Amino acid sequence: MRTPALLALLALSFSATPALAADAPHPDVKEVSVTALPDYPGKEVLMLTVEYPPGGADPVHRHDAHGFIYVLEGSIVMGVKGGKEVTLMPGQSFHEGPNDIHTVGRNASNEKPAKFVVFLLKDQGKPPVLPVP
């Protein structure tokens, strides 16, 4: 099963990247599904849920994929290098492209959790999260 390996990779990426504030709680990432796309050979969609605890944040990273984020609960702050930070509420979405560096990903609240869904359109066999040196 891919889930334990994927979650270990995500946890390692988040914990090994110094850009994450030392005291920021790590997100809880769960794989929902991985679906190969026969009409697009070599491509797949990886769907994840991510829950930021209060004050939670991601390290700087990239995906080498098209990433689509949809907020379910709470509010989150997202941003890519060269772009503006945006605060998203439930029902709002965010996109990052394969060349974007995800510089800001955090819970907008220090008191309430936030939860969102991530869809990654990516090459099969490539890691979902790539740390940025």
C-alpha cells in the first residue's frame, strides 16, 4: 500500500525543511486517493486532505505538479514566490503550478484548526512534495 510511504515522505519533507518555524505544529496529511489517467499516459491525480492545527504551517516547498487547493474548514494563508499572499475561507480555492515555489502555507488562526483538500495533477512515480533548499 502506498499510503504509509507517502505519509512518511510528506512528514520527512515537512520536518526536514528549515523554512518551517521551529515551533509551528506540523500539518496532518492524509491520502484520499491516487488515480492514474489513461487519457494522459504517465499522469495521475493524487488527492489529499491536509489539516493545519492552530498555528500550523508548511515549510517552503514545491510540487512539480499542478496543485489545486479547496478549503473545507477554517481559514488558511497561501502564497507562491512572486505572488501575493491570500487568505482563503471555506469554499475558496488556490492554484499553484509545477514551477511555483510554495512560500506560504499556514493556518490563519492560532486558535482553530483549518482543513483543506489538495488535488495534485502530477507525473506518476514522482514525489508529491519536493523540499526547496
